[in-house]
Amino acid sequence: MRYTLSITEDLNDRLKNAVFGMVGCEGAAYVVCGVATLTDEIRLLARDIIPVCDEHYLLRQSRRLSIDGRSFVPVAKRAKFEKEAILFVHSHPEDSPHFSNYDDEEDPKLMAFFNARTGQTPHGSLLCLPPDRLKGRIWTTTGWQLIERIRVIGNRFRFFDFDTSKPPLPEFYDRQVRAFGPEIQYLLRRLHVGVVGAGGTGSATVEQLARLGVRVISIFDGKSLATSNVTRVHGATLADAGTPKAVVQETHIKNLGLGTEPYVHSRPITDEDIAKHLRGCDVVFGCTDNHLSRSILTRLALFYLIPVIDMAVKVHSEQQVIRGVWGRVTTLLPGEACLFCHETINPDIIRAETLSVTQREHELAEEYITELATDEPAVITFTTAVAAQAVNELLHRLTGFMGAERTSSEVLLQFHNSRIRTNRMTPKPDCYCQQIQHWGRGDSRNFLGLTW
């Protein structure tokens, strides 16, 4: 079992302020975390930072600190009530990048206290190293186990990995390495990216991720390829008609021979068991035209601190003449406006999508609902262009190549006007996405707070 940690940029900044507050001395805080338990990973999800109060330091020096029990008792009480994990965090000077012998002696005592007070929820300790490095470990029944990956999610996506091995990069990545450098190529190799929807935008996204060098791609689509899909689905042939779209993509990217590892889910994410597989991703691309699926992805970003890059294409045609073509790429994170805030998804349409065929026909006849859109116009050039913009958003969050001042969370494309604009909408204060008790909640009795 491997352990990882995800934390938002805002919480990470609060953590640094807490532990580096006194120059020349160690500082301490607690990170309380939700927990996601996967088959091969336990993922801690930072929910709050609780600094150690000045009056609770018994000793505070450059290489040692001691804390009064009054500091951690209420933290353990909260964690027991909320079923949270606790990370005890402290800072180290620049020349001490490892846990000290003193840490090794004292930290197990604190872990034993947390286990006794809260149960066997995984607890651990975290080092903050200047200027902006993190290193962590979890206390288990057999001793310490290092946190293998720490994700910091915000305007930039940063990953601190315990395994920093760097095998030789294949020659076919040479041109990309010339653009972004080897470190980004190694990072792409270590990422697990999910793609929900394997149609026009989804297949183009899978194609680009595989060629960029993302090692693990999970593909989610519950539909089979129709003949009318072939003209815009990358890797598809007429002979693939009737084959699950996700399987078409699996075959295609395997045939590329780039070492990509595809994981295929040929049922929709509206199935709870399928949706739970999304928890193992580092980043997810939303390439579905279904409002219910988009609402699930919106909650995934909040509950599991997994960035979702959602995209859509709209072609308006009258009498077979194009009047307008729009594309949208929206990045979903805790603290950013969600798809409900943007009015991209509609609760009434979500309800209509969940009705049985019989019930939907009845409500249509009674004019309680409107007809769901089907067979909308679609053209490969537009779907591929929007997918490319979405993948560029990921590259920017990883590298910052669009500039530090670029903080927008949405890109809007007007192909018919040759225009691209960005925005960062203020979330609606009464929207579900602003209920911070859900941020980093992780696993709970009702997955994502939904009734499945």
C-alpha cells in the first residue's frame, strides 16, 4: 500500500506561514485530512491547517521544538469526530532535509497518542523545507512508511515524489524535452490522468496525452462507437463500429508503442463503482456532453482535490450553414467557480437525464421538461482544437509557460470570430461548491454526497 497527500495551494501557503513564522526557529502545525482508500493507495486530502499557538511551545529552537499537550489534544478530538487523519508538521533549516534523530524519537509517541484517541486512521508527520519543499511519512504497525507523492494543486500543479529515479528518456521525446526540459517529461511519465468520454474531444485528448508521454491513462465511456462517430474519433475505423469507445482508444494507444498503460472502463461514471475509479487519478479531463456526468466531476474536484479540466464544443448550424462555433475549457478546483456557477450545467437537465424513458416521455407530454439535445453537429477540427486547448491548460499548470500573471480558470474560443478570451469568474456564494466542509472530505458513507 502506498501513501500520498493532496493539498491545495491556499492551504500550502497557510502551512508555510505557520511553520516559518519565526526566523531561525522551527515552527509547527497540524494538517487535518480526509482519507480516500483505494486498492493500492491511501490518499490523504488536506482539509485544514491548525497552527501551534505561541503559548503551546515549550521549546522552540533552530533544530528542536517541544509542544504542550494542550496543543494536540483538541486536534485529536476533532479528528475523531470528523474521522480525519492528522499530519504533524514542522519546519527544518535548509541544511537539514531529513527527519532528525530527535524527530524519530518523539514523533512515534505523538502517533501513538493520535491512534489511541482517534482509532487507526493513518497519521503521520510532514517536513516543510525552505523555500517550498515537502517531505512526509506515515506511522504504520510496522513503522514509518514514506509518503510517495505530495500534490500541491492551484494555479500551478506541483508534485513532490519520493521516487526520483530517472531512467534514460526514449529518443522519441527529444523535441519535447527541448521545449520543456527533462524534468517535465519525467513528471508526465509519472502522472495518472483520467479522461471521461472517448468521443471527439475525449479521443483527441487521449491521443495527445499518450504522445506527450503520460504513462497511465484511465478512459471512461459507457457507449459504443457509431458509424457517425468515426469522422471525429481519433484512432477509430469503420470496422470499429459497435466496439466500446473506450476499447477503441485502448487499442489505438497501445498500437502507438509509446509505453502508455491504458485502463478502460466501458460503463458510464454515473455508475458508482465506475466513478470510484476516478479517485486514483492525478488529473481528470471531462469530455462528456452529459450534465449528470459533469456534476459528478464537479463534486470529484471538491471531495478529492483532483483537478478537473472540463471541455465542450457547440456548433450552431442553420440549414446546413454554420452560424457559430464555440469552445470552452474550464478548470475545476476548490475555490474556483464550478460548472453550476458558470451555468454550464443545469439541475433540471440533470433530473431529466436520470428519468426512465417512460417517465421522460410522460413528463415531455405534460411539458414538465424539455427535450434533451441529441445528434448535435460535430466536426473533428473543432473538437480536436478544443481538446488541444485543454491539454495546453494542463501543460501550463505544470510548467507556467503562459506566465505567472495568467490565473484564469476558463478559456472561451469563438472559432467563427477567430477569438480566444479567458476569465476567472467569482464563485456564487450560495453555490454548493462554496460549502468548504466538502473540500477534501474524501470517502464517506454516500460517495460524493450523492444517492446513487
